[in-house]
Amino acid sequence: MLSLRVALGSRPDVLARRLLVVAAAAGTGFLLLATLGHALTHTGDTARGLIRLAWCAVPFAATVHLSVFVARTEPSGRLHAGLSAAGLGRHGLPLLGAASTALSTGLGVLLALLAFLHLRGDLPGSPLSGAAAGPLGADRPLPVVGALTLLALVPVVSAVATAYCLRAARAAATDETVVRTPPTGLPWGAALTTIGLAIEITAAHDARRTATGTLFPLPGGLGGVAPAVAGGWILIAIGLVLAMPGLLHECGRLLASCRPTALRLLAGRALQEEAPRVGRPLGVLCAVCAAGLATTARLDAGAEPLGPLTVLGATLVAVAAAATALTATVDAKRARRPSTSALTRLGAPASLLRSAATLRTTTALVLVAPVTWLVSHLGALPLP
């Protein structure tokens, strides 16, 4: 009840982010139920059903990632003396954030269930009732336990991830002995990205030369690739996420080096400070954009049009990645508010602060754009 009252009493921007979480959870829940409906109509094709379920892990992870970052920027996810005085101590605040996340994602999967039942024709009275009865397995009875188990995964995993991240953030905020250090994931991220590119290119070359082996099917009629290629893509995505905070930090260091002006110094130091908060969500967005560019190139080469479920999944992942990066930017701006207020009191003009923000944004775009293009170009080489 307290989490519901906190959610309803939030500001409009917080409610908008919560609605994004609800929409993402609804899309993920519908994809999981559609996979279940496909399995009902293709009982003899277990392997293909498992592969479709495995591809649902991508929007599932995007939804969990978005819900965690939205919870970190909510009033219930930050430390407030009022909530602490109400009895929400060391463990209560993370649990409140987890309850808010479970409420939003639970509402989303409930909407997904209603939409799924309407499209199957189980809930008559709607113009769209039974519109997708065949693909969703309307001729077979829906296993209630299986459907509820799949839907429960979204709020349960999101709530657990939120509670863990908020508790870790609270411990770091209250520990005065913690010393801020630059991000250390750049070497590991670069190594994983290089290994992933080498694996996928080598595996694709061997598959074309031998013309043997089992292919891992891609969604939406994009063909199939060797399993090692899919593993290489996963390594590339992880490498980008690990490397992006270090890349942003080094860009900030370059901005603030070589006798910088006040504008360059302010922008560089702020970019270095924001790198740990914004880097990983920006790395996820970079990986998603690279995958989107590679898919677009494949479609332009004459591949089959994407199906509606594939379009839904791709849209969900793209919107969730962009919303997560935007949420992380808002969180970084909130954390920088004391420094901005101090600079204003010291007489810094507002134009200087706006120019510094523009320079930081331009620097990040100059970094992300070529990395995204290069990864998408190399990642599309193994596609058939």
C-alpha cells in the first residue's frame, strides 16, 4: 500500500518513467505468452520453441534493466529522512523500491495477459477478439500454471534486481571510506569486444567453407548463423557495456587536458564524474543501435520482412535502451545539482553551464557514433 501511495504521489516525470516500465513489462509478457501459444500449436517442435523462448531473454533483460534504473531515480529509491523516520531503515528503503517495481511490472504483465486472451478469443466482446487465434494457439487449452509462471518471472526478477541494486547503492552512499576511482573496465571491455569479433568472423568463415553444422536461427526470417557467432555477439555486447564508462572517462580527461579553457575544464570534469553513471546504459544503447543497423542492412539486402512479434521485440528493446540511457542522464544531472548550485553562487554564467552541457553531449556522440557504426558493420559480416 505504501509503494502504491508513493507511486501515485510522484511527480509527472516519475509517473511517465513508471508508465514506460509498465509498457515494457506488458510487451515482454506478451512475447512470453506468444511463445507459449506457439509451443501449444507445435508440440512436436520442442527445439524451435526453446529457441523462441531464448530470444525472449533479450527484451526480458531490457525490461529488468529499465526497471532498475527507473527505481534508482525514484523518491523511494533514494535516501530520504522522512522515509527513514517512518521506520524504513536499512532494509526498508530497498524493499520499498522493489515493491514499486513489482507493482509496475505486475500491472504490465496483467495487461499483457488480457491482451493475449482477447487476441486468442478467450474473452469475447472485443472487436479484436480472436484476431490472432491461430498463431496464439486458440485451438488448445491454455495451461494456466505455465502462463502464470512465465508472467511471474518479469515482476519477480525485476523486484529482486531492484532490491539488490538499491541496497548496494545505499551501502556505497553511506560508506564514507569509499574512494572514487576511475572506471577500470576499459581493458576488459576492449578485450571482450575484440574476442567476440574474432570469434564471429572466424565461425562465419568456417561455416561458409564447410557448409556443415547446425545453424542457430535468427528471429524474423533473418536466416541462421553458427552458434559461435551468436556467442560472439554476446561477448561484443558485454564488452561495449564494460568499456563505455572508461571511454567516456578518457574523453573527459582529454577535454580537460592541454591548458584547457574554463569551458573545456568544466565539461571534461563533469564528463569524468558522469562516466560511471551514464557509461553502461550508453554502452547498452550502443549495442542495440549496432544490432539495429546490422538488421537494417540485412533487410535492405533482400531478407524476408520481419514478423509482428519480431517488430514488437525489437521496438521494446530499442525503446527500453533509449529510456534507460535517458534515465541515467537524469540521475547524473540530479547528482550534479549541488555542484551546479555552487558554480551559480560563485557567479558562473548560465550560458557557460549550457555550453558545457552541449560540449559533453557532443563529445559523447562523437565517441558513440563511430563505435556503433564499426561494430554494426563488423557484426553484420556473418549474416547470410
